[in-house]
Amino acid sequence: MHRTRVRIVEDALDANNTIARANRDDFDRHGVGVVNLMSAPGAGKTTLLERALDDLPGVRVGVLEGDVAGSFDADRLSLLHIPVAQLNTGAGFGGECHLDANMVRTALPALPLAELDLLVIENVGNLVCPAEFRVGEDARIMICSVTEGEDKPLKYPLMFRACELVLVNKIDLLPHLAFDVDRLLANLEAVNPGVRHMLVSAHTGEGVDDFRDWLAAVPARVRAAA
Amino acid sequence: MHRTRVRIVEDALDANNTIARANRDDFDRHGVGVVNLMSAPGAGKTTLLERALDDLPGVRVGVLEGDVAGSFDADRLSLLHIPVAQLNTGAGFGGECHLDANMVRTALPALPLAELDLLVIENVGNLVCPAEFRVGEDARIMICSVTEGEDKPLKYPLMFRACELVLVNKIDLLPHLAFDVDRLLANLEAVNPGVRHMLVSAHTGEGVDDFRDWLAAVPARVRAAA
């Protein structure tokens, strides 16, 4: 039974990767750099995007919002006057806990790819399954907030290993928490040696300039690699 | 294809419910009340259990710890000198994002059910899939922390609907957050009208007495209902 399950999972991931490559081809054809933004629920993905995308110099950005239900985050980001498409995963059943390549593919017609340099895909809030499904992105970013505890890289290693950039958010709350940043970074280094990280506060804006610069450089990086 | 997926999901849930009933029978035979504790990663499940289980009057309690990887939480709770069993969901693949009835069943031999009145099952940190899989519990508790934002009941409605008790944790941080408790409670009422809630701080201990009393009453409530 376990072997059957493994085979079903492998088949599902193979199918996912095939569709992810088709998404990638579409992104390349339009010259769009794509990042997949992941975190636990409430780590601050949308608030950070509100800050970072508000003034992205010389980069035409769009957002694909993934949520089980509702369009709260898409509504917030639409106020930035950028193209935002909503993808809900909650049809029928309790809801999918992640985006996969096919869901992203079905949402692409709602986005003007030809008019974008950068697409940010905001995944469903979850530290497990989103890391398992490539959607055709160039880079994966994960946000962990300092209210979640220093042990998270060790408890959710695949997520912390899967990303090229880790944002440590809510550092404005550090004076009020028993949280050891060095311990978090040591745990991060243990599961993903050398991964880039930034300390940020989406609330106060501290560190957000660095993240904005990093995002703004994605399209050029992707074109240089092509 | 969508219909096939729905059928596979329904079959999986049917199989899960069958095993959940077998777990339930075992719990009943030993007179054990069982609660399933769920939350997003880092909402404070383990810290709250450290506080609440340390002095549970007249109730013999054990814990089943669900994690993708590691035994950090089980190690912490073992210091309370209560029976703790660890269940890791991360074999091979990136890891299961929830506990199901069969995983719990495989872990039961590691727990002295005959010597327990109450079993607390700490689920994997996730606001989606844990709500979809009954494991044989009497009650489901979910913790949301005030650092996660007021919109969570609307974004993860199944989780907030699935539980009999909602703990709003980390209220010690309220003075440092732009968080509106009344708005959270209104959103909670919208998805699960009349559900019981408690405001707590696992850090300072505020409100934990009420939760401890609620937990301590579970075995008697289960026996009365049998």
C-alpha cells in the first residue's frame, strides 16, 4: 500500500512538472520573471507585497493570489493599481492547501503577461505542501515571522530548503518576544547552507528596500540566464 | 479528470473515517477522552500545552505529537513527566501536512491508553488539511494567534468551522499590534456561529486556567455522553 501511494505521488509530481514547464515556456515567451512567495498563514506575505510592490522602479509587476477562500488579499493589492488575479483552491472539498502548476495555468489567461516584467505568485499559507509543487517560477521566496519561533526550519525542512531567499518578518516585534534571531539563522543554515536571508518589518518598512531591490532585479536576472 | 479526483478524495475520506471509528472504539474501551489540537505553524500549540498540562487536576493525560520532522515538541512535553509519543509524517516525500486516522492508529501502541483519562493529539501546523481528517477525537480545538491577522476565519473557513473551541493566543502582544479582537471574533462568528472561544497567552499564562478547566472536563463529558 505504501509503495502504491509513493507511485501515485510520483505520478502526480511528474504531471505537475510537465505543466510547470509549459507555464515556464509561456513566461519565457513573454519575458516575465516569476517568483513563488510562500509562508505560514499570517506571516505577512500580503502586507510585505503592499510595501514592496508600491514603488518598484521600472518593473511592471502583476500578482497571482492563491487562497483557499475569499479575495481579501487580491482586493488589498488591487489598490496598488497593478494587475491582480485571484485563484481559489477551495472548490467543493475542504480546499487544496497549496497551488500546483495546473491551477496556476488555469489562472494565466486572467493576467496580461505581455505587459508584465515580473509576476509574483502568492501561495496558500502553509509550510508543507507548497514546497512540493513547482509552478514554473524562477525563484522561491519564503517568509517566516519572528512570532513563529526559531525551530521552524528544523520542523519544516523542505520548505526552508526549497527557497532561494528567506525573509524574516515582523522584526519590529523582537523587543516584545523571547526570540533569538541567531538561533533561527543557525537553524536555517543547518537545513539550507548559504541561503540568502533578509530581516524585514512589513509593518515599519525596515529592510523592505533590500527586498524591493531584490525583486526588481529578478527580470534582468532571468533574461541574462536565458 | 476533476470527477476522478473528487472520487479519489471521497474514497480516501471514507477509508479515513473507517479507521477513525476503530480508533474511537479503542479510546472508548479504555475510557479515554481525546482532543485534536490544530493551528498554523508557530501559533503556540506546544507552549500552551506546557502551561495547561503541567497541573491538570485529577486527570491522567498523554500526548501524541504530530510533526513533519523532528521531535522538538515531544522532547519539551516529556519534561512534564507524562506519556508522549512522536509521530513524524515526513517519510520520503516532502511530508504529509496533516495527521490522518491511520497515522494515529499506528502510533497508539506507543501510548499507555489504559492508564490515561485524556489524550491530546497535537496536529501538524497547518490551517487546511488537518480539518479534513477525523482521527477518532471527541473534540477539536484550534488556536489562532493575534499575530496572524483578523481575516483568518474567512480565509480558512473549514478549519474554524470544524472545531468546538477556538483559543485566541498571544494576547500579551496586543499592545504592540494593530489587531482588532472584536473583528476577529465577528469573523469567527460568521463562519462558526456560537462557537466557544477563549483569549489566552501561553507566554504570560493569562486565560490558561479556563483552558485547563475545559480540558480537565473532557473525560467526564465523554463518559456522560457514552
